Amino acid sequence: MAFDWEDIFSFETLKIIRVIDLRLGILYRCLQLLIAIYILYEIIRNQRYLKMEPPVPAAIRISLKAPNSITTPYYCNGTMPCAFWDASDIQYPSDGTNFAFFTTRASILHYPNQPGCNTLRVSSPADHCFFKPTNNNVTILPNSYIADIEDYTVMIEHSIRGEATSIAIRNGVMDGELVSYNGTTIRKITNATRMASNPYAAGDIFTVQEILTAAGANLDAPSTANSANKTAGETYRSSGIVIAIIIEYKNVALKIFTSSN
Ligand SMILES: *[C@@H]1O[C@H](CO)[C@@H](O)[C@H](O)[C@H]1NC(C)=O
Ligand SMILES: *[C@@H]1O[C@H](CO)[C@@H](O)[C@H](O)[C@H]1NC(C)=O
Ligand SMILES: *[C@@H]1O[C@H](CO)[C@@H](O)[C@H](O)[C@H]1NC(C)=O
Ligand SMILES: *[C@@H]1O[C@H](CO)[C@@H](O)[C@H](O)[C@H]1NC(C)=O
Ligand SMILES: *[C@@H]1O[C@H](CO)[C@@H](O)[C@H](O)[C@H]1NC(C)=O
């Protein structure tokens, strides 16, 4: 077969037809318009023209304060007595960065050296001076509940900053809300509510009870902890409970048109 030069330099192309039909034409333009509106709406509504980034969480500080008047709660009349403690005794460790431990039950024992012994200078485990908890102990506080822990207030301070932008902001100037485990709002926080409760507070203040309510927890409910004595109906107040608080940040949409009057 002969080599066809014309075939090599030939190419394919599309043929466009113009449809002159009023009904199809109207439908076509309407669909085009809808797509254009959708794209513009997406850009304006979600502010796609702005540069956005997830915030970088910074330090969190948690501190406890005793209520103005401590009441004697009903559980002090039960199987265990109550101890009335100040906030600095209840919170441990006292700096409370990122997590806080609040005491709900305590017992304190002191282990003095046995007469004639120094437990730090024992050269053999067989030595009768070797430290054993049963050897010598003095009860400073018997097993007790910490009274009125639900009414103590917790102040939570936290802040965020951007990585690309240098915007840094603390929660003391943010609006927010305490949302429970099932999505219901327990309390809304604005500058006005913050000023009303304590104008000098650096963070958000909740009572321990509010945090328990938000977590759907009740300290007097039987504990599900592995170490809890279930036959004796040991409560969360006795066994302890871990509550994780998730802080979510959301920016409000930028107001392009501000009204002033
Ligand atoms: C505790 O019990 C005593 C007597 O048994 C009673 O007088 C007192 O009101 C009770 N306190 C509480 C807080 O229930
Ligand atoms: C304290 O000492 C007594 C005997 O002196 C002992 O029965 C008890 O178990 C000790 N307590 C602890 C917590 O070790
Ligand atoms: C919060 O309210 C107080 C008192 O009304 C006001 O002085 C302060 O400027 C407000 N702060 C912010 C961040 O709006
Ligand atoms: C959601 O949780 C709150 C606080 O614990 C409670 O008062 C409310 O009844 C719950 N709502 C539902 C629908 O479970
Ligand atoms: C649980 O409590 C009951 C009643 O007070 C007691 O008899 C039992 O020894 C306890 N069990 C454990 C594992 O401590």
C-alpha cells in the first residue's frame, strides 16, 4: 500500500450545532443560571474568598474556688463522715494545667518510724525496721467525703492562636456555651453574663454540678469502675469519675455590612 501523506496530517475535530428551539433553549439557560447562582452562593455563603486555618490550641488552666457559703450535704449523714476542705486542699496538683484532679473522698494516714527505727537506713528486707504499712500508722483523717463539692466553682482559662495569621485570643473575651453530652445547651456565656457573675474573672466559671450535669454524671450513682465495690453499691463519689471536656472553637462569619445607629 502506498504511504499516504495526507492521512498523517489529517486530524479529528468536533462539530458544534446550534439548536434553535425555544423550549430547549429556555431550559438550557435556566440550568446555566442555576449553576452560576450555586457557585456564587457557595463562595459568598462559606466565605471561600477568605484564607482559613484551624486554630492552634494553647495553654489551659483550671482552678477551683470554694462557694461563699458551704452547706452540709445529705451524704454527710450516711456511711462516711464529711471533711470540709478548702479549694487548695481539694485540687491536686495545684497548678491545674490541661487537667485537674478534684478530691471527692479522702483518707489520710501518717506512717511514723517505729520506735528505734529509721526506715531510710535499712540494709536488709528482713530487718524489722523495713517499711510496711501495717507496722505503724496513725490515722489523720478516716475515710471521708469532701463536703459540698458540687457547689465549688471551677474557672477554666484557655486560649488559641493562628499559625499563618498571628491572631491570638483568650476565652475571657469569647462568647461560648456549655453543651451537654447530648447536645443540649446548659449555659450560654457572653461578655454580659461574664460581667454579671464576676467582672474580674479571667476565664469561664462553672460549678462542679454544672460540669457533672453536662457530662450526664451523678456522683451518688453506683460506680461502674472495675475497682469499685459493686456489692456494697460504691458510688462515683467514693470511686471517682473521669470527665473529659472537649473545647471546640468556631469563628463567627465576618460581617461585611455593619449597621450603625
Ligand atoms: C443528719 O442527721 C441528723 C440526725 O440524724 C439530722 O438532725 C440532720 O438534719 C441530718 N442532716 C442532713 C443534712 O440530712
Ligand atoms: C495500720 O495499722 C494496723 C495495725 O497497727 C493495721 O491493721 C492496718 O492495716 C494498718 N493500715 C494500713 C492502711 O496499712
Ligand atoms: C464587656 O463588658 C464590659 C462592661 O459592660 C465592657 O467594659 C467591656 O469592654 C466588654 N468587653 C468586651 C470584650 O466586649
Ligand atoms: C440532655 O442532657 C441534659 C443534661 O444532662 C438533660 O437535662 C436532658 O434531659 C437531656 N435530654 C435528652 C433528650 O436526653
Ligand atoms: C465490699 O463491701 C462489702 C460490704 O461492705 C464487704 O463485705 C466486701 O468485703 C467488700 N468487697 C471488697 C472487694 O472490698
